[in-house]
Amino acid sequence: MPGFELIDDRERQAVNEVFDRGGVFFRHGFDAMRQHVYKVREFEDAFARALGVRYAQAVTSGTAALKVGLKALGIGPGDEVITQAHTFVATVEAIQECGATPVITEIDRTLNMDPADLERRLSPRTRAIVPVHMLGGPARLDEIARIAGSRGIPILEDTAQGLGGRYRGRWLGTIGRVGTFSFDHGKVLTTGEGGMVATDDEAVFLRARAYHDHGHDSNPALPRGEDTRQAGGFNYRMTELQGAIGLVQLSKLPDALERQRANKARIKGALAGLPGIRFRELPDPDGDAGDSLVFFLDTPEAAAAAAADLARQGVGFKNLPGAVDWHFAGTWDHLFRGHPLYGGVPASTLWPESARILRSAIALPIMVRMEPAGIDALIDKVSRVLEAVCQ
Ligand SMILES: *Cc1c(COP(=O)(O)O)cnc(C)c1O
């Protein structure tokens, strides 16, 4: 489900309300002009409550959330941060923005971090581990937490694609020390651009809040112009217009999750008997957010042939295979020039297992608003193509 599916008149009214209350777009100050209404703060509080975390810090994007979260964990030059070969390019960019070295693991059939490979890539310089819950499905958090916990390394969950998913009853993004979220226009909820950093750790929250706001401590005893600071920061502040929209979007999440999961169950059930089809592994099937259905064919060649046939019939994909280049480290030579581990080696050779898995996969988007007739037509097209390709 992309949040843009959910947009209706309520988002428009929420924006109008910001205009009606003085038209203050800034998250701080102008108290009387805005009639003491603070939409970004309300969105942060509602988000924290919905996910059961103590603190949520709104920022300008999911990419900014990653950087702010890493900064709040104290990541800097000389540190290594481990993430996975299947993610959006932003995860690696954020690590590099902090001056740290991205170390990248293979994935397994969860499409997320392979814990055995994580173990192999640890070093004395590993300062954070960033599993990414791709396409709504949880990473193997038990194994990852065991490896991280035994060495005292914090986990930051990149939950940009995992909002609404759970792992053993807990929301994705609330299990590691930090969780980060994206509200760009293709994500589970949208504010156009936007992101959130969630944590239960007060010290991490205070560093995140300050870093996203030029280092401001937000000392309640002082006017903003005289505010105290401990460390430098940057500007990743969300606007009130985004906060107002985010609040409305968030209120629609429970119903949307229920509907997309029902649509997915119907499609998955109908495709389960097809020859040659294997579904993505879900470490906690009950926790699947349900916004995509991923299956593997036996070879990359079979997947490419099936995808071409499906595309000809107007079937759309979610990242795989169409946008694999933006979601697979094996295509990011542009980021690895001069890299201490990967520079000078063609990226395409570095994660062969991930390449094979990703190039054998097809991801179908699952929408909230799917009519029964549309679902039946999709099932019919996929069934006929797979029967032809896999016979
Ligand atoms: C979208 C995405 C991001 C970045 O979020 P933006 O809001 O677009 O900056 C980071 N990580 C993953 C896995 C994503 O899918």
C-alpha cells in the first residue's frame, strides 16, 4: 500500500486548518498566531503512541531519519556500519554522510540481512547494524539481535518500507535501539516528503532532536534565540503542513493494513499451487505488513521471461525486477569508488548470492483499493504466465 492511495478530503481539510490558524508552517514558536496548535508535535506524539515507543522525532525524509538516527548513535569517521545488499540506496548514502564506512551483507530468502553473513562481516570497528525490512517483511531480528547484543552493538532498523509490519507482536522499527521511517510519496504513509526517528532511549532521542535542529537543546527555560547546545547539527525539520497531513494518514493505517492483508491473502492463496513458484520467506508470517507479494522462480532467466510477459499484459511490479538497480548494492559502483573495502572491485561481483536471489524474484504491489474483479484478473494473468514459463 502506498499512502497516496489513502488521500482524500481529510488531508486537504487538515492543510486548510493550518491556514485557518494563522498559516504558521514552522514547528516552533509563533504561539499566539497559531492559536497554540502544533501539528508536527501532535504527529510525533500520535506516531509514538501508535507504535508504543517513548519518543518519535519527525524529520524531512527517510534518508534524513537514517542520518539523524546514526548521528544520535554517535556514528562518525572511522566507524563501520553494517547493512544489507538489498535496500534503497539511501541507507548506504546516510552511512557515508556520517563519514562512516558502509559494510554490506548478503541477503537470504527473506530478502533481508543474512545473519550468518552479518557475523562474518563484524569487525572491531563495527559501531551499528542496520537491518532493513524490505517490501513490508521483517528481517531475522532474533538472530541479528543475538549477534549484536552479545557485542553491545546497537541496531537501527531501517523501517522505510516496513511501517505496519510486526515481529513477534512488536511493531517493526521499535525493536532495535532506533527505528527510522519514510513518508515519501511511495511509502506506507505519505506526507510528500518526510520521515521519523523512533526510540525508547532518552539520550538517543535528545541527540536526534538536537541534531535535526542545528543542535538546539530545546531548553524549556529559555527563549529559542538563547537556547543551549552541546553539539553541532543541521536542519532536517518537518513543516506543519506535513505534520497535519501525517496525522490524518496515520489515523488511516489500521484499516488500510487490514484491507491490504486481506487482498494479499486472497492473491497468495490463489497462486500457491502454481508450478515453480516459491514465496519469499517471512520470519514471522503474522507480522507481514502485506503491501507486496514476492515470489521466486528457479532461475534469473525464468524470472526475466515471466516479468517481460507480465509487463506486456499491464501487470506492474514493486521494485523487483523493474527498479532493482536502485535497490541492490551490486549496481552501486558510483558509491564505492575509493571505498576501503569495495573500491576498485566491480560491485556486480561482490554479493553474488544477493544478485541471484534478487534477479530470480518478482514483487507484485498489493494495494488497499483493489476491486475483486481486479484481483481475479491479476491472479489469472500471473497464473497463465507462470504456467507457460515454468512448464
Ligand atoms: C524510501 C527509502 C528510504 C529513504 O526514504 P526517503 O523518505 O525517500 O528519503 C530509505 N530506506 C529505504 C529502505 C527506503 O525504501
